[in-house]
Amino acid sequence: QVQVVESGGGLVQAGRSLRLSCAASGSIFSIWGWYRQAPGKQRELVATISSLGTTNYADFVKARFTISRDSAKNTVYLQMNSLKPEDTAVYYCKVVQHGWPYDYWGQGTQVTVSS
């Protein structure tokens, strides 16, 4: 059974940093991704990382956010620096199962950035 659990969200002031964690278990995953959804908006891609370490970022987070992976812990991180109020959203982790057309979502973690 695949489980995806995010953690690390919270309330921070603009300009500060947060690090989100996504721990997945129950399978081998080929792609890990962070997405976010602000109130009244569609869910959008933030960053992805493949099992080979290839990363991809949305333009709005380049140079501020960094996605990384600890293979031994089966965990992916999203380091978020220079946070802005517009980064306020629920952040979700999605993993894609290796060799299968299935993906799994976590329950999300709230990030709130105050001005």
C-alpha cells in the first residue's frame, strides 16, 4: 500500500524560509513532485525531481525553491527561501509509481506567508 505524507508547513513572515518534507512508502517511485493550490485557484506544479535526480521548476519559484531527494529515506524535500505572501497555499506531494501508470497524492500541508 502506497503512502505519501507531507510535513513542514506552517506560518512564516515574508522573506523567511521553510522546508517541506514528503515521505513515501510502499513502492518504488520514478518521479516526485510538489504542487500547490491557493484558495480559489487551480492546483499548479511547483517542482519535480526524477529518480535520476533531474529537476524541474515552475518559473515563479526558480532561484527561491530547491527540490532534493534522500533516496535512503525515500523522502523528498522542498526548501523554500525568500517566501512571499503569494506563496500561501496548500502544498501537495505527488509520486509516480515506477513502471506503472499510477500516481499518488499526499494530504497536503498548509503554508501561510504573512506580509
